[in-house]
Amino acid sequence: RVPIVKTHFPERKGWKPVKGNSVLLLVRNPYDAIDSYWNLCCTNTHTRSLDESVYEKYAKKFEGLARHEIKIWCEFHYHWLDVCE
């Protein structure tokens, strides 16, 4: 038996749901999470950050990604609110 499982379920489709008796949901500021994801997509690392000029050059792409990701962020948290009621 495993006491704690870190998961991105249900955001990452294809993984099986984790069965358990309780949930500890860590909520990250969506602005920070989306900005971090943009950096990951552009640098292909978890450690590098983009220069502001990249945001300016690809402003429309960042806006599109942000609009898409905020929906995913909301759906993820609504899922856990619903199943934990």
C-alpha cells in the first residue's frame, strides 16, 4: 500500500484514476502555472526561463496557450471539487 501518490489526473488523459480514501489538492496560482508551462514548452526544460523579448515576439501564441490552459486549469480543479463533495 502506498500512502501518497502525486498525480496530474484527470488532466493527463490516458492514466488510470488513483483510488484512495482522501485527497490533498495543492492549488497553484494559475498565472504562475501557465507561465511555467509556457517556459517549459519553449525551452524544453524545467530550469530555464524565457527573456521578456520572447513574450513580446510570440504574444499571440502565448495568449492562445494561456486561454487554452486556463480552461484546463479550471476543469482540473472543478473535477476535484466535485468528487470531494
